[in-house]
Amino acid sequence: MTTTKKRGPRPRHNDPDPAATGENLRAVRLARGITQAELAQALGFTTHVGVTHIETGYRGMTDKRLNEAAAYLGVAPSVIRAPKAAR
């Protein structure tokens, strides 16, 4: 019998369009010359995979992570969470 590590519930995101948020995050990150690993460390992830999941739209961003990313990248949160139609 194997035991699995139980994790607590993941925080829910209220991101209306995770794909657009991911595209915007990637664009800002690349414009600043920041790697996924650097951003991941700033957001508290242990590897770059968390940032990869956000940038591909696989995972949405919580408001807390959105604000942390925006502060680290030096932009307003609305720049990262801008809807596709506004671009």
C-alpha cells in the first residue's frame, strides 16, 4: 500500500480569462527580460512550472498572485489581467 501526500485545497482564482492573463504575463515578463524561474521564485513557486501553467492558461491567477506578479514586474495588475478584446 502506498501513501499519498495530502495537500490542502488550492486557492480558487477568479480569473475570467486565464489564457489572456497568461499571454499578458508572458509578454510583460519577456519585455522585462525576466526568466520563468526568476518570476517563479518571486511568486513563491518551487520551480518554473507554476509560471508555465499560468502562461499557458492551464492555471488561473489568484488576486494575491496577480498583485505579487504585477509588483515584481512593475506594472498595474490590470495590465496582466486585461481581456483579449482590450488589446
